[in-house]
Amino acid sequence: MTINEKTALHIATATRLLVMEGIMDYSGHISARLPGTDNIMIQSANDSRAGVEPSRILTVDMNGNVVDGSEKPPLELDLHLEILKVRPDVQTVLHCHMDLALTFTLMKNVQLLPMRAHAVRWESGIPTHPDPGHISTPEQGRELADTLGPHHATLIRSHGMILVAESVPSVFVDAIHFLENAKQHLLVLQAGQQPLPLTKAEMRVVKVNRAFHVEKLWNYYVGQGKSRGLLPLDWSADA
């Protein structure tokens, strides 16, 4: 399997699994760099997220030109490109419209905090981007990238969220934990209690072997996807 084929398979697999988990629906997209090139791979604008095929994943250059594929890229392509241009440490970008994530942009004086153990991923902070519109121009993409800064996540006011990571399986696992963390924070608020986020000392204690953890959860959810008939049994999507 070539690197292009593996990347496309990872994107298709992660996208279907995010739909399975209620994190992605009819919109949202994952992009991933192609190592050794200035290109990325990303889903087309119109293909269903629930049934995206690896063969339909587009290859796009950093100027937004489709270099492999016949479909149109997502409207918010510049969201991905501008982040990747300024974050060489990032290999993958996820944009989705997780309900619980955007809920925290609609509360006055409430900021989403790292509550659960794996939320140490966001110990540097989760800023909120103030522009609720589609990030559909390079200028808007640069502004979003500025909001994201050195962090691994940002919320978008009344719109959705961004996660960035070192691989497609990693950003999928981060999305699972981001949802868990948002649910936990909301449960505390619903109980009428003051949130008690992880302290810096606690974060140092709970950090784990990330590569092992990503592979473990990726394999689990791929198995779930196959057992539910949402992923073809012959998809070999090793992390």
C-alpha cells in the first residue's frame, strides 16, 4: 500500500467512525499531509461522510489546487491549508461541528476546561475563535490559525471546533476524548457544581504513552466499525 493509499484509507475510516460516534454528520472534514510532498489529502465537498470511499479522497496542493481527483474540495479548504502552513508540527487537521463543543461558545463566562485524564492533551488551553462564519478564504484561515496558535484545539463561536494532531488515527482519538471531556464538564455544570479541572501537578501524573494509547483506541473503534457493518471487513486501517 502506498502512502497515498494509506492516508486516503485513514481519512475515510476516521470519517466514517466519527459519524458512528455522532461527532461528525453531513459536514466536517479531515485533512492530512502527504509526507515528502507539499500536498495534502482531504475529502471532497459533496461525498457523504457516512460512506466516504478512499478512492474519492482528493489530493490538493498548498495553493488549493486539486492535483488528483475530479471532485471539488470542501468550502473550508483554506481552514486546513492556513493551519498547516504555520504549524509544521501538525500532520492532520479535523474540523467538525460537535454540538457539545459549540455549546461552550454559547455560555457567558464559561470556558471548556480539561476535566478528564486524557484532556491533558489540551493543557495549554482551548481558545475560542470569534468568527462564526465559514472559514472560506485565506484571510479567514490565517485568522483562525492565529487563534489556534500553539494549541491542539480551538472552538469556533456558534459553529464548531478544530483539532490538530500528528496523524489521522491520533486526531480521531483526540475527538473521542474531547467529546468525553465536554460531557464531563457539562455534567458538573448541570449538577450545579463548580468545575474542578485537572491541576498542572495532576496533568503531569496522568500523562500516558500516546502512541500506544492511540493504537489501542484506533484498533478498538475500527473493530466496532466493522462489527456494525459501517466499515468494509477488508479495510486494513492499521494505525
